[in-house]
Amino acid sequence: MFQSLKETDSQTYNFIQQEQRRQREELQMIPSENYASRAVLAPLSTVLCNKYSEGYPGRRYYRGNKIIDGLEELTIDRVKKLFSSEYANVQPLSGTQANIAVYLAFLKPGDKILSMELSAGGHFSHGYAINFTGQFYQLASYGVNRGTEQLDYDEIQKIAEREQPKLIIAGASAYPRIIDFSRFAQIARSVKAFLMADIAHIAGLVAAGEHPSPVPMADVVTLTTHKTLRGPRGGVILASRKYARQLDKAVFPGGVQGGPHNHVHAAKAVCFKEAAFSQFKDYARQIIKNSQQLAADLLEKNYRLVSGGTDNHLLLIDLRNKGIDGCEASLALEKAGIIVNKNMIPFDPGTPKRPSGIRLGTPALTTRGMKEKDMEQIVGWFNEVLENIQNEKRLTQIKNEIKKYAEKFPLPGV
């Protein structure tokens, strides 16, 4: 297939080869990114992408969908079993679109959402001002305790009682600690609000039993199939079966997408099967071990970690004591072959464009087979980069060292 692409469109082929080489030679530490297996990648380049399948199994608007119906039902059955959920919709094209479908199903324009503020670790689809949610719904937010930089559930309770939201969102894109979904459920019930848990980042950890699951207590759960699940890019909605009709209608035809991507459904099905294997539980456990080792090694070198450490796959570094910001740090690290992202930290005096922190994690490194001892080596390079941020020669030397080191850890799916 790639030979055919090379012959037909050498430019596109070359871009793919360049990106494959970049991923192989660099250390991918953005916590929302991972590597899919060859089995997950395989269905994405098949004839499944040729079929239009608007609607749901047995209720399609197009003929010729008997096989696609079986595929989607298989995908649904696997994710329901994986997360012990009564209902699943596997059609959302992304986590954000899954979230939007939930809003359309449970809210009316002008209703109020209570969610984690962006600087504390929330996601823009949870009510960021320039996002769809900020334009159609009233927004209220909760943050973290200034002292612990962790969620203060008593304070969230007070905010919920004052704001009386219609929907409470539990979940984050940059929160390094365990989320108490049971406590969120109590808060939501006390103010008669719906509870949505967004587990996009931690879905793989939840599936493996390494983080408490919100499925038994939340009204609805959204997740992505990439990140810690190591699947294709896409979203999923889980819920009680009593919400099935309104959620299905919100995704299609009432949502922001038309026909589902059947080739992605197939890749999701493979991903869910892989996540049910015992090896995946070992993988999820190693993610956390690596993340906590990374945190310990960074603390030894006087880096200030938000909340003091991590319970999951990611951590946040406050760089103010190093005299640099997240932009400067992430750029220098990229030059040396370490890929992280700039990120706001709680109570950040900086801005989203020039925040005080960076976010990094271990899912992709762990997929490549790296363990705790490798984290020590990586922190050594990390620290040297930030101590030589203007030394282009040394950054290039480190990049070459990392390239050689990465060769010991083959890229999955290639």
C-alpha cells in the first residue's frame, strides 16, 4: 500500500516517512499522545472508509450496511464490557465532539455548567470562553486549593450550592492526581445536577483498574480512544441505558457530525480488545511507575511540581524558580529531541500563550518499553537542556545522544 502511495504521490509519502522518523528518533512526552499498534493502524487504511453509514445499526439512512452494522455492534459490545457500562456510542469523531453531544442531550442554551477552570487543569471544551460551550451556556468554575494544588471537594460543594448548575463536569486535561468521582456524584446529587465525567486522559488507566472508574456513579462518561488507551483518534460516550435515545440523537442527527468513520470503528474495536489483555494492565501500571519515577528525579533536581507529584500518567512543572517560562522551555527541549507542551499552572501569573509551566507524561515512552531507569536518564538530559537553553551546540549534541538512545526502543506499529 505504501509503495502505491509512493508511486502516486511522492510528496505525501515523504511527509509520512519524515514524521515516522521524527517519532522514532525523539522522546514523545506529551501526555495526550501515544503510539498505536500495527493491529490498530491496519483498519485505518482499508475499504471501510469507502462506506457511508449515517444512523445506527439496523437504523441506517443508506443501504449496504449489514456488515458495517456488525462491526459497530462489535465495537460497542467490547467497550461496554471493558468499562462495565450499560450503553455506549462509539461514533464521536473526537473527545470534544463527544462532550458537545452530551451538552446537546442534557442542556438547553443558557443552562449552567460547572467545570474545572482552564488554568487549574480543565479542558477548553468544558467551558472555555472562546469555545462553543462558552458561547451557548452559562459557565461557573472550580479550581484547586492554593496550598495543596489539589481539588478541594468541600469548596466545590459550596460553589455548586451557590451556582446551582444543570451539569457538573469532573475531569481534566492537566491534573496529576486521582479524581474522586464518588465525591463529585454526591455533590451533583445534592444540587440536582447531571454529572459528566470526562476521562479522555485516564481512560486506559481506568480500563486497567489503575484509577477509580466513574461509570457506576456518573450520569454520562466521555473518553478518547487515543492517549492512554493507545487506539485511533476518536471519542466514545458511556452512560446508563436510560439515556441511550437522547444521547444517540445528540450525536446524530442532532450533533456536529454526519456519517461515522467506519475504518476508525474497526481500529477502536482492536484497541478495546488489546486493552482487555492482561499485558495492558501491566502497561498501565508501568505508566504510573514511570511517571512517579520521573517526578522523583525532577524533584531531586529542584524542579517544582504542581501538587508535589503525580498519581497518574502526567505531571506539571512550575518553571518560575528556573527563571524561564513554558514557551522557552518547550522550544529548547524540542530542539534537543524531547517533546513536551507549554501549559498553564494553577494561579498562573502568565498567559495561555506564555504560561509558567510545561506538561509532560509517560504513556508513549512506556509503550516503547522504557522503565524507571530510563526516566533517570531522560531527566538528566531534560535538566541539561534547561541549563543550556541558549547553547545551540549542546542542544544539538543532546539531540544526537537521544536519537542513539531511542534506537534501543523500536517504534510500535512500524
